[in-house]
Amino acid sequence: MLLALLVFLVPNMRTLEWVLAALVAIFLPMQFFLPESPRWLLAKGKHERAKRAIRFVPVVGLLSLLLSIVLEVCF
């Protein structure tokens, strides 16, 4: 759905490829900084890490909100 919207908003194919590459460049490194699921950590008995993961959730939500605002403003 998001890709269809981007295709509609970005008529030039080359620009669309740059936009998609930028999104990948943003989200791929985030994968290495996101903690494991708190549910998985609790199941494995790692209670302190689960608490830290739960405290980390608002930071990720804020980054997601900022990214959506930037995309909304740019396109």
C-alpha cells in the first residue's frame, strides 16, 4: 500500500528508486539497534533486558513519528 502511494506521488522512476533506497538506508541500520521482544526475553528469564526493551519502545515510536512527518512534508 505504501509502495503504491509512493509510485503515485513520485512520477519519475529514477527518483522513486532514490526514495526507496533512502528508506532502506534508514530502516536497515535500525534493525541492529532494536532490542529483542520483551515477551521473548521474559520467556528466556532475562528480566532486566526485558525492562530495558520496554523502556526503549517510546524512543522507537518517536523516531517512527518523525520519519512519517518528514515523508509527509517532503511528498
